Amino acid sequence: MRLIIKLVFLFLPCYVFSQTVINVQQFPVKEAKQAVAVDKDHFYVINNSTITKHRKATGEQIAVWDGTKDSVKHLNSGVVIKGKLYCANSNYPQSPMAGSIEIFDVATMQHTGNHSFGIGYGSVTWIDEHDGHWWVAFAHYTGRGAAEGKDNRWSCLVQFTKSWQMVQSWIYPAGIIEKFGTKSNSGGVWGKDGLLYITGHDNPELYVMQLPEMGYTLKHIKTIPVPVYGQGIALDPSAKRNPVFYGLSRGNNTVIKFELQ
């Protein structure tokens, strides 16, 4: 059964807009803790050290990659591009922060490549491809996992060329940092509308962002209440009309597919 939720709000300083969310499907997945990636026929549930592959129609698990033997401890968000799953990987909560992108063949679920950032930027939380570039979020935290002398205001979004040369970077506005609490930007994806959809760590909200015309701070366009609770999100590339997202409810180990109208 499809659950249709009409969410109507008054105009507020935090830019919450009226929005209809169609909660299309829910799938119980024991490992649903960090993020979801999706392609035409499957979704991929990313946990700290494992990735499971599931049929989109039923949620049935059909394959698994286990990185515990390789000492992989904190995979974050992922995105599927041309048959490859690109996963953000970090050493959270260790310090100094280190991170990499780990690459998998989704047909075989074998690890096929790596790009390491070392300790240069922060904790790698998500990656996407947009406008001929890589876009990678680097988190900083307030409290547990924080780098010495820094807090989550140091979090940033970095644009790279396809050969991993840095182009430019942006910080998050103060209101979004407040929404993150002591955590940071956990998930993100570029929409077909040219807007950036990001999540924090716990709040059931999507923050719609835009690159600024001037300066170095991302522009917050609106906040959309959604039935997922932070962490990594994915946009279904096979959706024909309205954007269809996949996300998580970690509290009850559920993958949630929903559509925005």
C-alpha cells in the first residue's frame, strides 16, 4: 500500500515549503545503517564494513560484499555510475581524519579500485558525479570524531575534475550547520533540476541547496520533510517523472523508497 503524506507548513525562517511525499515502498534490511545506492534494477545497502545487493521489486538480497577482513570500518554514502559503485570511506571516529573512495563492480560485487585522499580534507561522507566533475563532501564533527581545534563548521563540499584535481569548494550556511547538531552532512545527490539535495545525520529532512553566485557558502533554498532519518540517500535514475529517493530509517533497519511531488 502506498502511503501519501501531505506536509503543509507556514513560511518559516528555515524555509520549509509545502510538499507531498508518496511513501512508495519499505524494505526491512538488517544492515540498513549507513546509506543506500540504487541503479535500474537493484539497490545497495551500505553498512560500515559490508554492502548488500537487493532486487528493487522485492527487496530480496542476492549478493554481499564483506570488507571486515580488509579492515574497512566506516563506509558511508555511495553512488552507482555506469556499472560501478563508488563508496565514500573514512576512518571515523579516529584522528587525524583520513578518507578514500572505494570502487566496486555491481555485477560481481568485487572491489575494483580506489582513490585515496589521505588526511587532507576531513572525513569523506558522500560522492556524486555532476556536470562533468566529481563532488565530494568532507565532514568535520563537534565532539566525538572532531579534529583537534576544529568543529563541524569546517565541513565542506569539494568539486574535483574527473582526474581528481581540486577545482573549488564551499562551506555550509550557519542554519544548516545548526541542523546538523554535532554531526555533519551525511548524504547528498545532485538532482536533474540542477539542485543539490543533502541530509544531516538524524533529522527527517532534505536540505535543498544551490551553488552561490558569489562567495563561498552554499545557498539553502528550502527544507523538505521526508520519511528518512539522515544518512546516505540516492536518487533512482530510472524514475520517469518525479524524483524518487531511497533512504534509511536506522531505528527499525528499514530501506524507504519515496517520491516527491
